[in-house]
Amino acid sequence: MLLLTFAALAPAFILLWYVYNKDTQPEPTRLIIKGFCYGGIAALVSTFISGPLLNMGFYTTDPRTLQEAIKISFFGAAIPEETAKLLMLWLLLRNCPEFDERYDGIVYATTVGLGFAAFENIMYVISAGVNWVDVAFTRALFAVPGHFAFAVTMGYYYSRYHFRRDSKGGDKIKMWAYPVILHGIYDTLCFFSELNKSLSFIITLLLIAFCIWLFKRTRARILSEAAQNEYIGSGASIRANGYDIEHDWTDHPEDQDAS
């Protein structure tokens, strides 16, 4: 049981450590733990959204066509789960004085997202029975990093909405819509690869390509925001983990923090 729990939680902890380690001014441990627990709660809250949508006929739990795969991906997973995560993120940060830098949005959103993924992972791995190793490996390779990428996107736009002086309306929509769209595309590829055996190989390749693109953008966003967090106002040009990051805040006043 201990090994099973470790296999379910380790991927989430590794990715959380990666994001936390990039923070030049680390957030309080109590808030990281709280956010992680909020993520687990989000997994339960999402069922109160997906359940009614299922009862109203928005999707079926047994998709047989591409259209049905799209419906369950968005209405059964992406919309309920990302909505619940955003709600928990808002509850975590609504009266949080420690949320005082743009990179903090990525840290806290990732904490909530990986808390969700960890709770979900435990449920899947336990229910897999003797096949738990295969399930744990597959989810560690795809599902957990997926939730990680969606969370980074949510946190990025949440911070933009919180700190920017103008254009708040667009960022307010993006913090929810972009994670939902990415999550929906991701799940649609997963479901459809199982439905269409003749195209499953091609669809799987598309899924892998989508994941690579998603994680590259996610990593670049993390490194960029972390660097800006440290060098804001300096117009510095630095190199972080192989990425050249150049930023001059005087050239982009719309991206300056309001604080």
C-alpha cells in the first residue's frame, strides 16, 4: 500500500518541487500545503458540476463517436475540473497578502492543480487493482503533467488579471477558458485514440506532439515569469536553464505589475 501511494503521489510532488524551486522568494509552506489540500477538494467539487451535466444529457459516460468523445472531454472533465480548480484557487488567494508577485500565481495554481492530480491519481491507482503499475506509469507520463500544464496556464492569466492595470476583462476569461480548451483537446485525443483503433496510432502521435508542445510552452512560461520575478525593472538579459530571457519593462508598460 505504501508503494502504491508513493507511485500515485510522486509525480505531483516532483512537478510541484520544480515550480517551487524556481520561485526566488518562496511562498509559505503552510499555503503550499493548504493549496495542495484545496486541489484534493476541487476533485470532489468537480463531481457536483459533472454530475448534473451528465443528468441533463450534455455527455455520456460511454462515448462511441468523435462527437461523444468531445462532449465527455469538455462537459465531463475539462469544464467541471478547471472550474473547480479555479474556484479553489480564488478561495486560496482572495485574502492572501503573500500573493504579491506575478510568479506566485503560477506557484499557487500549480499547487492546487497538482493536489487535484494527486487525489485523482490515488483513486485511479487504487481502483486499478493488479494493474496499478501500468496505470501509475501512464498517469505519471501523461495525466499528471497535463494537470500541471493546465494549472500553469491558469496561474499565468490569474496573475495577469490580478496585477495588470488594464485589459482585466480578457485575462479574467482566459484564466478559465484557456485551461478548459487545452484540457478538452487533451482528453478528446485520449478518448478518440481508444474509440478508433484504425487511427489510434496516428491519434496517439498527435497526443504526444500536443503534450510536447504544451510542456515546452509551460516550461518557457515558468522560466520567463520566474526570471521576470527576480529581475523586474532591471531590463536585464539573462540565461535560465538554456533559455535566453530578455525583458525590458520600460518597453512593455502594459505588463508591469500594478503593485
